[in-house]
Amino acid sequence: MADGTIDSDGLNADLCSDKKVSRDRVDFVREEYKRYKRKKPPPDFSEVIDFQDPTSFRGHVEKFEVGGIHSKFGLRCSSEWRAYKLKSCPGLMFIVNPFLPGGQHYWIKRCMEDFPRKPNVCNLDAHMTLDPEKSVWEISNSSGENRGLMDRLRWVHLGYHFDYNVVDYKPERYYDFPLDLAGMTRHIASTIGYPDYSPEAGIVNYYPLGGTMGGHTDHYESDLSWPLISLSFGQTAIFLIGGATRDIRPEALYIRSGDILIMSGQSRTAFHAVPRIIKVGDEYEPPPCLKWPNGLFDDKTNKTTGVNLDELDVRDKNTAILDKNCASTNIVGGNDTESNKCSVEEFCNYKICSESEHFSFEANKSSGCNKLDFGAKSTRMKSLNAEEWKKFEVYISKTRININVRQVHEQGKTMNSFCQ
Ligand SMILES: O=C(O)CCC(=O)C(=O)O
């Protein structure tokens, strides 16, 4: 997380941590940040690396293969991921939207309806006392004086909370890390070579269209050898990634809805920033991959018309576009025939949540830990249907959501091991 959190309307000033660059050295992080933030005249975007068009940036990016035969947590089978490294920044990995149709909808709903609620701490706590029984989303949709509050939400902490006042994590402020998010980020980490990853701390950033995040490094975790996993949904960002010091000129990348960025190795402590959010599509429209009918199908198959969504067999349709070797996850407690027949709405509710419950079972089994339970509360959600999605769609058509997940402690000293 940045010491300077999202800067857009004065709610969170950019307190950009490390501006101490000696006079004779140029602060390229700041220079590039200002360049890409500029409104008039707008910057030239031709140098912004686009992982959707890797051939045009061949000198900068390099494809790498990831193994794996399971499609889990709303993600495609990992052997199908379009995964890249950035040559200038060792350890930085970029996965172009690996979400299955419907997967992004699930995580967006989680970020809007579920994560911004007590006991999680958010930026609004500094300004008001939030109803502990309601999420910010619920308050925002009610008729009271705080109607529209969601537009002022900038960040929410998950799991191990960071305290900006003392600029450190506080062990007494550890709440259950969301089980499903833990499962998904463990799955991602293990796919890229970190099978023992323990997601402990998360920050969900909510960027309005004018939102930015100043240049910073994330170095407060006591063990920096674990990757930072960053998931983005909604509007597109320009993301800057530099090096260990501000006098290394950062490269600019596009991060679009569904993209996953991983900072590991040297890149884990590299300077980075978000100077600009770019509106995609028409005014009240989300990015195409988040429109309800489009979001449920693969654009290659383009089977978006004339299909009864309720009867769609998600797994069959998806396997049609997946590699033949790609097995569907075994769902604990569900018989396979039944899981094959889940409807689109149930995809979120049933598949991802069942996988989370399985994960919780495995996590607890291995740690023998029941007290903190590693976020083992059931995450089963109410059904998400097209009608309900419309409410989320309005918000995501003017917002970028970023979930940033970290392991804080070295292995064996994770929060799991504190619960005796
Ligand atoms: O929004 C992003 O992509 C980056 C967020 C970030 O750098 C942070 O939370 O520290």
C-alpha cells in the first residue's frame, strides 16, 4: 500500500512516502507520474506497454508458460494463461485476464458488497462512525444522509490491517482473511512457484476516474521474499513500474479488467505508481468483458445471443473453449454430475464458494488451527443475477477496483501460527 493512498477528491491526499531524492539525481518516478497524469495536453500513450499486443512490445516483454490442469476460483486452467515477464523488471509477472466468464463478476461483487464492512477498516472510518451491521454498499444504497457513500470509498483493509498512523502492521488488528480470496491467491502463487504462500494482508483500492496513486514501494512486510499479488477489475489503469530507486525511469503498462500483476523477486520492492485511470467504453457502460451477457461467454465463441442463461451449463461451455487437458476442479461435498449442471448464477455461488470451503478445510487441516480459522467463515453469497448485476455495473462503469494481497511474515510465522 502507498503511504499516499488514492488521491482524487482530497479524501486521501497523496502523502507519497519517499520524496527524498538527492538534488543531483532526477526523480524519474515523479517525472513519469506527472507525465501520464497530465490532462492537457494528454500524454502520448504509444509507449505504454500493452500485454494484449505483446508482439508490438517484443523488446520489452517475454512470454512464459505456466503449468496446471485445473480451473479454479473463477480462473481459467493455468496452462491457458497468457503470462508475461517484463524484461526491465526482474520478477514482475503479468497475466492477461485469466478469469472465466462470470469470475470477475463474483470478485467485483465481493469488493463492493462484502469487503467494505466491519471489522474491516476503510478510509471512511476517519470521517464517520459506520454502522457495524451494514456494508458501505448497503449504507450507500439506503435513503439516509449517507446515500452515495460508495463514491467516497477509497480503500479497505483485509486480514492483517496496516496502520497508517504508526506505518506498520498491527498484530492485534488481524481479522479473518477472506477465505475465497486466500484460496485464489494461494492458487495463483502456487502456479508461479510459491506453493507455501500464505496471504495475510490485503488492501482493496477503489479508484474513481480521476484517481491516482503516487510513487511508492511496499516494504513494510517483514518477509519480502513472497510475491505481492494484484488483481484489477473495472476501468483501465496506467501503471508505472520502476526499480529500487527513484532515479530509475519506470515503464508504463496498461492494466485492464481481469489482469493479474505479480511483483516478486527484485520487482517486489520496486517503485510503482498509478498516474491515470482510463475510462473504457460509453459513459454508463462497464468494460465489454463485464457486461452481463458478454461476461458469461468467451468472446472467441461469441455465443452471446439466443441462449437461456439459466440453462447454460457453465462447465460444458467453458471446457469447449479450454484446453482438452484442462480438468475442472473437484468440488468437495458436491457430486460431479451436479456441479456440471450449475447455472450461470450459481457459478459464483456454488463453484467458487465450494472451492473456498475446500480450501478452508485443507488450510485448517494442515495448520491444526481453529482459533483464527484463516477466514473460515462461509463465503457463500446470495445468487447474483442479471438484474442485481446492473447496480454493480453502474459503479464499475466509473471505477477501477484493485485488490493487493501480501504475505507479511516469513513462513512458519504467519498469522496461522499465532493461534495456539
Ligand atoms: O492499484 C494498483 O494497481 C496498485 C496499488 C498499490 O500499489 C498499493 O496498494 O500499494
